Amino acid sequence: MNMEMQPIRSLAARSVASLFAKWYCLWGLVGGISFLSQNVGRLNVPLGFYIPFVNWNLNFSVARAPTFPGVIVQAMFFVLFCAATGWVSGLLTALAYNLISRHLGFQLRGSIETQPLPDR
């Protein structure tokens, strides 16, 4: 197998967005479980994007629901908002990399291990 380093000229924006959404969703799930296990009065829900050196977000501060089913719904919305923030962050990160790569010539280098497709 050839493991030669090649320049990465562009990133698939939707793939990066999907990867970021899954990562943020995982941490949103951790945050949601933390919210459920503690007796805090308010939940801060982020929506926006976080990329290196730049972030813009709206934080919605929501009072804790008085009933347990309401708290569960709040935690689920927290996870969904975290995933949406991750998707937007990943999309903007990939688009920024593609723009910088195309116009400024800055490219990371990486290698991909290729394997033949299995016969069906």
C-alpha cells in the first residue's frame, strides 16, 4: 500500500458537517445527562457556530420544567440544538478550509490508506 503524503485540496462540506454534528451531539448528550442528574434551575442552550478563532452563538436560557417529562423534553432539545450547532460549525469549517485552500494555497497534508472494494 502506498502511504505517501498528499495535499488535501478540499473537504467535503456535508461530510465534515455530519461528523461535527455527531461529535457535538455526543457532548450534548453528556450535558443533557448532567442536567438531568443535577438540580439546577436553568438550562443554557447554545445555537450558533464555534470554529477556531471565531464563534457566534445565541444562548437560550430556559427555566427548568416543573415536571419530569418536561425536563426530559428540555434535555432532548438541548441535544438537538448541540447537534445543530455542530452541523453549522462543521459546514463553516469545511467551507473556510476550501476557500483558504483555493485562494491562499494553504493546504494540509495527509495520507489515505486505500483498500480495494470487496467483490459482491
